[in-house]
Amino acid sequence: MKLIVLACLAAVALARPQKDSDAETVLDEREDRGDGNFRYAFQTSNGISSSNVGTPGSEGQSNMQGSFSFPLPEGGFAEFNFIADENGYQPSSDLLPVGPPPPEHVYELLRIADEQRAAGITF
């Protein structure tokens, strides 16, 4: 029984809010024109920030471009930029993994596929 009580007390102590979680909002700017154009920016006292600009897209969606960053546990900041439009979500950051280059034959297959589309061939 004493072991269970001790384990419960340890769990409560570990679940308590950490000092870094007491972040406050230091910047909060928002603008919505009501026509699909908008922008916002916010920042917290612990270094988390985000900004975003939106415009109406050609297919009824909102196109967005922005960035966000947050502090890393080992120091420094993770910074990301992104575009979200008809072509999907496209993030960029030095922290994102990069795969190996495709084999040479893939470029040849892509060239053949382009030629077939130009000739009107569909599958």
C-alpha cells in the first residue's frame, strides 16, 4: 500500500506545471478584411511565435504564407516557413529531413511521361 501511495505522489509531482509553461502572450495582432484576405502575428514570452498572411485562392480555398518558431530544449530555435495553396502545404526549414536524390532513370521516366501528356495520351 505504501508503494502505491508513493507512486501516486511521484506521479503528481511529475505532472505539476513546469516554470517554462507560464508563458504569456506579448504580441497578438489580427486583421480580417472579410473578403478572404487576413493576417495575424503572435508571440509569447517563452519565444514561441507565428505569423500568417492569407489571400483567396483560385479554387475557393485560402492561400496562406507564413512562419512559426519555437525554442528547442537544447537551445536555439526551430524556425519554419510555409506556403499553403493549390499545391498543398509546403514547409521549409533547415530542420526538415532531406531524402536522397532519385535514381537517374526516374528523370528519364518523368521526361517520357511529359511527352505522353503533351501528345494527349492518358491512362
